[in-house]
Amino acid sequence: MTHAVLSEEIPYTVEARPDTGLFNAKLGIWLFLASEVMLFGAFFSSYIMLRVGATEWPSGLLSVPMGTFNTFLLASSTITVVMAWFSLRLGDFSKFKLYQGVTVLLAVAFLVVKGFEYRDKLTHYWVRLADGTELTGHIEGRPFNWSTATLHDPAFGLTEIVFHPDAGHAHAAKGEATEAAPVATHHSLKLPVSQIERLESFGPWHNTFLALYFTMTGLHVLHVMGGALVLAYFWGPGSRMWKTDPRRFVNRVEVSGLFWHFVDLVWIFLFPTLYLI
Amino acid sequence: MPTCPFGPIGGPLMSTTVASHPGAVAEPAPHTHPEPGFLRKYVFSVDHKVIGIQYGITALVFLFLGFSLIALMRWQLAYPGQPIPVIGRLLEWMLGPEMASQGIMSPDLYNSFGAMHGTIMIFLGVVPLAVGAFGNYLVPLQIGAPDMAFPKLNAASYWCYFVGGVVMLASFFIPGGAAKSGWTSYSPLAVIADMAHRWDGQTFWLLGMVILITSSLLGSINIITTIIQLRAPGLDWMRLPFFVWAQLVTSFILLLAFPPLQAAGLMQFMDNVVGTSFFLPSGLVVAGQPLEVSGGGSALLWQHLFWFLAHPEVYVLILPAMGIVAEIIANNTRKPLWGYKSLVYGSMAIGFISFLVWAHHMYLTGMGQTISTFFQTTTMLISIPSVIILTALLVSLWGGSIRFNTPMLFALSFLPMFGIGGLTGLPLGLGATDIQLHDTYYVIGHFHYVVAPGTIFALFAGIYYWYPKVTGRMMNEFWGRVHWAISLLCMNLIFLPMFIQGLEGMHRRMYDGGATYAAAEGVAGLSQLALKLNVSISHAAWLLGLAQIPFIVNFFWSIRHGRKAESDNPWCATTLEWATPTPPPHGNFPEPVAVYRGPYEYSVPGRPRDYLMQHEPDQA
């Protein structure tokens, strides 16, 4: 029982069914996208419910320029993915390769930018001292994702950390406002480990906004990765089908393109929700 | 007009064989491709029938496991604090002394078993059997398709289900044991129940659920696409068997209702493992210590997302059952279904409204009177199509010359049992009465009437009914009736008394069956009757377990030794699955089929036979 035999047996794998006007996979992907809308819809609903119930909501934690650049990357890839499919329909395989390749590269670039954004958050710290003072800023050497446990970990052997508080004042990202910031903030501080009650990076555990940010964009990143893998497969080894079963290959590229549009669309909603409002 | 003589006792089959494909019994279907090896054929198969059987067997095993958990819990409820005979020692050896010291079920183990009983029964037992097994096996056959639209996705769906089930089962054996916060996994309890372990039972539960939801997603896309795209020529929408309609609506519910639970599951996973506070409000104190989390989450949010799935899920449990019962009733009354279109539109209405009733599980959360009023209204509305369907099935019996064979007995029992389950739900759907009844045994009685003697009876009916199509042999009629009679009796002995216990205020999660509450001074606690009922319910539950032995033996024995089905259509049915060879070969139909008529043309006046199959062209 080979793949070819099987596909011959099942009707409308390539041809559209006359009364529905769809081939099977096209209906399948639309159904899948409907369920994806419900998945992300649940996250956006949760965002609304959590934000409405929140006493305070941080703003300005994310870099709008980086987000805008990423929006530009994904929006461009939406165009190139259509160009790839359209070139294929016109029978221009080399142009398909070009546009499909550009789409994959744009996806990879998006992921790289996202990686830098995550790194920025996980090297940004909030600290609460024994006297109740709360500070936000960076630790000398920009260590990645330390926590209170790291400070007391004998493997690190830390006795003090050099802390660069954020410009302005130590803002109250958590709990009460801290008017009693001990020193002028653009100086670096030496904080003995014994004085530090709690240290955490601006990861998803830090507040509800960041929890939503990491979870929603994280799920979106998984979708970008999955989509990019499929697109790359059709650019590379999967494109051999162009020689053996060109109509089916065009269908496949169309279906993967529909998924890619959805991934872009999610980001179009994520960007203003998380970065701008 | 001669009727199909294969009645309850099994008289000789009339000489008229199935009209359309000559010599179907004897000749094997022409095979064009070489026979695949054992692994490809039975294990990693992409044939919808094999996958359906895989789903069916796995789901039956899980149903048995889920039942075993409650059978053990029933010991603790009837005889609180006493060691479970024999099995208690086994539990201690398998799960450790902290779970079952001296064979006595610990509160933690009781909670684990309770949570996993619900989870296994719903997500690993009934739905995979109703949709995975029956849907997979029958939908392509009933619509005249060679297979599902996406055979490989179909296999992937089964294997996701299998892996999800293994993850759930594995959680019993990890430190801290399986999830213990009910099948509803309410936060914050679910997150703080086991602070000692980060990868605790709840985390496994969430992982298992995410995998199971993936399985359900793949399955529902496949069923919907298959029904829309692969119907045989002439099989237009109003000629679909009602079973197919039920599967279509069910699949849409699965497709659209499960993702919010997936989202909720991912968020609770983040709470549990990464340390976020999606569902953890500020100011939580656990064991006297303030919880070091950012807080600001919402416990209500979990309930909204959970019930957004879990109420439609109730209709996922009941709609396929209604589909099975409809097929069996039409066949055994030898009459067209009464109100076919009402059934179709009724099931669509159920599918739609089921997305608008979820918060009737949450009247006691303090979400507010306005919201409660909205959900009380929609809840009353959804009872209308449910009653329409039940009425149509009931009226279908009117004037029929009913054949009381095992499938029909189970199908007929479904009607009053589902009726009791449905009607006892009304007081729960109205806020004023729900305040009294919420979280009591009344609720347990109510939804078990819907699912246990309701859906599970319909599934038994379906197994007895389609068994000859799958195996070519009939299941034993006598033992089938024994199975039916004792099961029906026990189901009522178990669930009817629960209404009394519930009205007395017995809480559904009481570890000692309410003994402490009954003995408490200064409160109007439980009566001695409620406690005695614990014992009788437990005895009935164990007898119900024993009553399944005839079924299990019958099921396996009949594969080789059952009486041979005389034709491909032993029940003289009308729908397309009976037009295939038995068992159907790979590709199902030796020749392409076309459909000429509706699904239930029984006893059409002026015809030589009392049934006309859908693919038989008009002779005139």
C-alpha cells in the first residue's frame, strides 16, 4: 500500500469537489484555522479579563521599534508567500523558489529578533532588599535569568552583585511605590547578597502582563517555527513533487500559505495588544 | 409484505439476499495491492476501520480502568477507614504506603482516583469510543466513502490519543501521585495541591490533556472534511443517516470548544511549572506561608475557560449516543424515524446553543446576577431541542412492530434513562435551586444518568448492533440480555439513591461518605438513611462490574465462535454500511456506490421487502 495508491483511492485530494468547490486539504486547513481562532481567541479573552480585573497594568516594558520591525518582517512575508504560490500557478518554478526562500528567511529573521527581545526581558531585573526597597535595573555582566536561588547557589559563589538601576527612578512594577530609593539612580550600586530578599528577572513570573506576553508570543513563535519548517520543506525536498504531481504540489503550497497568513494575522493582533495599548 | 425475519430469537433468515451486490458473502473483495505486513495492517494502519477498532478496544480498556477506580472509591465510601480487601494491599505495593497504608485508601489517593475517574471516563473512555471508534468505523461506510479524507492524520489522531492516555496513567506512579483536584482541575487548588513537586500529577494531567486535545482536533477535522467532501453521489444532506449528522455536529463542537481548554491548560501549565499567576489571585497563603507569586490572576477565568469546553463536551457525549439509538430504533421498529428533519435541526440547535450555556456551572461563584440570568435563559432554551430529539425517538416507536433484540433493548433503555438525566438537570440549570443542590450527590446522580445508563447504554447497543459488520458473527443473544438486564437494574440502584443523598446535602467530594458530617453536632447533617444508601450503592456498583463479565466474554468469544451472520445485512437495514462485504475490505466498496433514497425506507407500501437500501435504484 503505497502513498500513491492511497491518494488515488480517496476522491478530491487534488480536484475540487464540484458542489463544495474545495479539495479536501483546503477544507481541512480552514477547519484547522477555525480551531486556531478559538485557541488564540481564548488567550485574547483571558487578556481582557485579566486586564479589566487588574489594579495596575505596566506599560513601556516592550521595545516598540523592535515590535514594529518584526511586524514589517511578517507583513512582507505574507506578500512573498502569495507571490510564491502565484508564481507556481503560472508555472514559474524558479520564481517560486525565490519567493518561498525569501519567506523562510523573513520567518527566521522574525525569530531572531524575537529572541533578542526575550533576552532583553530575561536580563532585566527586579530586586527587593531586606529594608523593603524595590529596584529595577541590570546586573553587571548582563547575566541571563538569575533568581533569588542563583544568589545563594554555591556554584556561583556570589557575595555581592553590581546593580545598575534603570534611569529615572526605581519604578513600582510590583507592589507599592518606592519613594525611598536609596541613591541617585544612574549610579551603580553594590548590593550584598545578604541584603537581597528577592531577585527575579522580567520573565513571565514577574507580573500578569509579562505572563501573557511570554505565553501568547511564545505560542505564536511555535506557530512561526512550525509554519517556517513546512514552508522550508516545500522549498527544499518537498518541491520534488513539482515534477511528479504538479497540481497537488500547488495545492500544498496554497494550503501552507493559508496557514502562514493566519500566523501573520495573529501577530497583527498581538502587536498592538501587547506593545501599544 | 414480508418483514425481515431476523428477530430477537434469531429465526431463519429469509432467502432474499441483499439485492445490490451479488454474491457478496462468499467472494472476497478483489484486492489489487499486495497484502501489507502485520504491523502495517493492524498497528500502524491508516485504514479507518482498523483505526476505529483500535480506538474501540483502547477506549473499552480505559472504561474498565475508570470503572475500577470508582469501584475502589465506593469501598471507602461504604466502609470508611477500613482496608480494601486484597486490592488494598496491591495498591500499597504499587503506589506506596503513603497512598494506601495497610490497604486503607488515603485521602490523597481518594482525590486522585476521583479526579482520574472523571478524566478517564470522559476524555479517554466515552468520547474516544463514541467519536473515535464509532465515528471512524461507520462514517465513511455510511456515506459511501473509501476511507477518511486524511488517513494519515487519522492514524496520528489515534496515536496522540494513545500517548495522552499513557501520560495520564503514568501520573499514578510519579512522586505525589496523579492529579487530585477533580476532573475540573479548578485553580488555584490544582496549582497548590502539590507544592512539593513541580512535575506533579497536575502537570502530567495538563500534558496529557494537551496531547488528547491535539488528537481530538485531528479527528474532528477529519470527520467534518470526510462528511462534507466524500459523500457518495446522490447522498445529499437530507439523505444522511442521523448518525452521520450527530457525528458532524459533535465534531464541530470538538473542533471549536476544545481550543479554549487547550489555552487554559497551557496557562495552568505555566502557573504550575514556570511560576506565572494566570489563575492565582494576590494574597494566597498556603500552609501558613504567603505564596511567593506575582498574583493578580483570576480563579474565575479558569472556570470560564474550562466550562467553555466542558459544557459542550456534555453534548459531545450525548449526540453520538442519540445517533446510534436513532439507527437502531429505525431498524428494529421497521419504520422510518419520526421527525427526521426535527432530529437534524434539533441536533444543530444543540450544537449551537451548547456554546452559550457554560456558566450555569458557576452560579455559586459570585459572577453576578445579570450573567446568571443570561445563562439560566440559554440553559432553559437548550432543553427544547434535547426534548425534541427525545420525543422524536420516542414517537418513532409508535405503531411499530418492535424486535426486542439486545441492541434494541439497550437503545430503548437509553430513552427513559436519558430522560431522567435530562429532567433532573432542570433544577440545576436554575440558580435558585442550584444553590441547594450544587456539588452534592444530586449532581452526580444527574449527570451519571445522562452518561452512564444513557450514553454508555447507547454505546453497548451500538457494539451489539454493528458487531456482525465488523466480525461477520453475531454476539450471543442470551448473554447479551443478561448483560442488559443486570446492568439496567444496577444503574438505577446506583444513581437513583444519589438524588436522595444529594437532597440531604451530601457533598460530592466527601472522603468518608459523609460519616463525619452525619455525626457532627449542631448542624442538620445527614440522616442514617443517607449513610446506609452508601453501602447499597456500593454493592450495586460492584454487581454492575460483575454484570460486565458476560459482555466481555461474549465480546471475545463471539469473534471466533459466535453464530455466523447469514448475510452482509443481518438486521435487514437500509444504510450503506450494510451494502459492503463483511468485514469491509480496504477501500470499503468493491464498486462505486450511488444513493437513490433517504436513509430509513422501511415498510414502504407496495414493495416486496420491508426495507429498501439507500443504494438500490427504483425498479419501476
